[in-house]
Amino acid sequence: MGISLSKLTEKTNIWPWLLLAPLGIYMLIFFVVPLAEVAIMSFTEPKVSLANYQKFLTGALYQRVFLNTFMTAAFVTLCCLLVGYPLAYLMAHSKPRTAMLILLLVTMSFWTSFLVRTYAWMVLLGNNGPLIAFLQMIGFDKPPQVLFTRFSSTLAMVHILAPYMIMNIYTVMKKIDPALIRSAESLGARGWSLFRHIYLPLTAPGIANGSVLVFVICLGFYVTPVLLGSPREQMIAGLIGHQIEEFLAFGLGSAMAMILLVVTLIILTIYHRRFGLDKLWG
Amino acid sequence: MNSFMRWAGFIVVLFIAAPLVIVVPMSFSNASSLQFPPPGYWLGYYRAYFTSVDWLIPTWNSILIATATTILTMVLVVPATFALVRHRFRGKGFADLMMLMPMAVPHIVMAVGYYSYFGDLGLVHSHLGVILAHTCLSVPIAFLVLSANLKGFDRNLERAAQSLGASPAKTFLHVTLPILRPGLVISSLFAFIQSFDETVVAIFISGRDAETLPRKMFDSIRQEADPVIAVISTVLFFVVLIGIAAPYFAGALRSRAPKPSRPAGAH
């Protein structure tokens, strides 16, 4: 009796549906349909076939770009971790004033448009910039080309994505109970051993969160690789844009977009199963 | 371990800070190309920015589009958030997940979709097209902020109002809304910034008629690296600095540090 009654009220309660309806309809028209159109175009442009996927899977250029994208994303994630971990540590274990100043800096970086940051790296790494001047000063007669290489785009991406890593690790570090560290020390854990066996495992959730986030964003990164990277070493988002803008190859562009989407969703699904997607963005 | 971490952390501080501050001296430079340190200083590029229609129109477009996006996003998201936080119904888990989906899809994928779909609808190169697309992309961040606020809402306050004779509408207007105001403000702000900064979709669909500031900056950096970009960067730098530093100094918001979470996939 009780069960059927609660079922009845659940069915008759139309309030949540009324409240959800406007957004639901909107998302259907302006989110689901455009995405479906990409999926359909990947099979039907220019004619109904699997040719676009075949082209992607057999073309040496596409495979190289795909592989390059993965390697870059993995490398950027690793660099963000190496850069972000010490900074998060400094924030979590400094005097409140210092910690707040660093937090302010990281927040600034977070909120500064990444176009601005990309432009700043162009200045820093350009032929008339401070890095080249420094290299000339220490004796390079013909300094190497730095801008528009894999190095410059990777460096800028690390700078742009590091705040995501830092904030995730910092949040976890702040919650570590200092008594835990003290008791480990009293039991004889020192230096590397303390870090390896106590501190690092305690911060692992933050590392996992930050790494997934940085990796997934980096996979689909368009602007910075296009502006700062070498034209010969594109990432997949840049190649998709190229297919659409230059060649109007909607079929091939859509097929690559679908592959990027599926890979991204697989990673996020695994993450969602373990931690819950709403935790990812904090 | 401690001293090593501190030294490494200090170097990282320089790495994070250098690109943020370098745009300020660059904006006063009188060099016509990217040169640092600048050979001399003047305000010429500030004049160029504030008098050039080529830059002011995209700035205006961005403000207009971000404002309309914020309004539309909030109109859609506020009721939906109430439904998802306060009601239990079948398919709620799915609906929760769907709210976050626009964040999970890389923007380049959405750009391809909008380029083709809005092409069919005649919405490319129009303000309306960019607003409709940006609203989708702003939904997740507005929802995340607002739902976190609404979950922490003490419903006893509403019950107290109603037990004292307030109608549901009155309770909503005089109790619920005022308490939720900080959440509504922050969530609107996030929606605004998400739209104002969005680049990839704007590059593909805004065209020349509804060109946004990020699109104009992207084109300019790609073609000639116009020094005016340093001016815009400096202006944006100080807007962000004031926006972040103000709460630290404003007494009313002293306990509330700015939360630097930001939509992902925004690049």
C-alpha cells in the first residue's frame, strides 16, 4: 500500500518536469541536434559510406596527428604535474600571507583569457624576445628557432593548464592532517621515504583528478597549438578545423571530430564510474 | 623534501607569473613588432585601440553576446536546478549528467556541429547564433555553481516563513531569492565569462558580422600580431585583477575567497 502510494505521488508530480522542460527542449534543439548532425555527416558526406573513417584509419598523416595528439596530451599532463605539485605544496605549507599571494597568482592565471597567455608566450619566446636575447648573451651566435615549434606550443599549454592541476592537488593537500605526518616522522620516516610512502599516497586523489582534467582538455585543444605550434606537427583539433575551413571536407572533419569525442567520452566515463563527473570540475 | 619543494615551487611561481605581467610593459611599447624589452614607450597603441572601429566593434559584440547569453542561461538553468536539487524523480541521474555534457564535449566538435547546423538555419554570422551556442556551453558551469548553493540551502527557513502564513510565491520572493542571491550572482558571472572568453565556436560561426573579441584577437595573432593585442591583454589583466582582488578587500565578502574553478574544455 505504502509503496503504491509513493509511486502514485511520484507519477502525478509534474512540477520537476515543468521546471526542467524549457532547458530540456533547448538542449535538445541546440546541443543534441548539432552533435547528431556531426555524427550523421561523418557517415553521409559526400556520400553514404564508411569512407571517412577508412580514410582516417589508413592515412599515414591522420595516424601521425592522432598519435601526436595523445603523446602531447600525456607529456603536457606530466609537465603540469611536475610543475603543479611543488607549487601546490608551497601553497599548502606556507604562512597564510604567502599562501594567499600564490593563490591570488594562480587564480589570476586561471581567469586570464588563454588568448592573452598565448600572446604573452609569443612575446617571451619570439625572435626579439628575452629568451633569444639571453641565449645570444651566453654565446649562441645563431639561436635556434623557438617560436612555432613543438616546444613553444607545449610550454604554453603547460602554463595554461597548470592551474587546473594546482587547484586539484592543493585542495587535497590542505585536507591532510598534520598529525599524520608527525606520527610518521616519530616512527622514523624521513625525507624521500616519508614523501614516497605517506605524503604522495595521501595526495593521489588530487593527482588523479588534475591529470584527467588536463589530459582531456589537452586532447581537444585548438587555439594554442594552432597559434604557437609548428604547422607540420598539428594536433587533432587543429586538423579538424583545417578540414572544415580550408577544404570544406565536412565528412572527414566530422569523422575526426567523432573519434575525438568518443575517446574523450570513454576517458570521462571511466572517471565517472570511479569518482563521479561532478567532482572533476570542483 | 621540504626545502626542495619550496625551491621548485618558487621557480614555478616565476613561470606562472612572467607571461601574466609581461603584457603590461608591452602595451606601452612603441615597437611595431613583438620586441622585449621595448625600445621606447608611448601610449600610441592605447589610442589605436580606443579609436579603432576594428577593435571596438568586436569588444562591443562580445559584451552584448555575453550579456544576452547570461540572461538566457539563467532563465533556463534556475528552474532546472530547482527541479534537480529539490525533487526526486525517475531519470534524475541521467538529467544530472546531461547538464554537464556540454563541458565534456570538446569545443571543436561543437564548432563543427554549429557551423553546419546553423548554416542550414541561416544563423551563422549572426549575433543570435553565437548567443544560442554560447548558452549551451554556459549551462554546465552555471548549474554547478547554483546547485552547490541550493544544496546548502536550509529549507527550514522556507518552512518557517510558510508556517507564519506566507504564500509559496511570497516565500520564494522574500526568503528563497534573497538567500540565494550570492549564488545567483556568481553563477551569472561565470556564465558571462564563459561566453566572453569562448573562442573556438566563435571562430567558426561568428563571421565578420558578429565578430567577437577573442575571434578578432585570434585572427590578429595569426596574421600579424598587432601590438594592440597587448593593450587589450593589459586591460583584461587589470579587469581580472580588480575582480579577484576586490573581494579580498571588500569587508562584506571578507570570508569568501574567490573560487578559481572555471569551465573545462574551454580551449
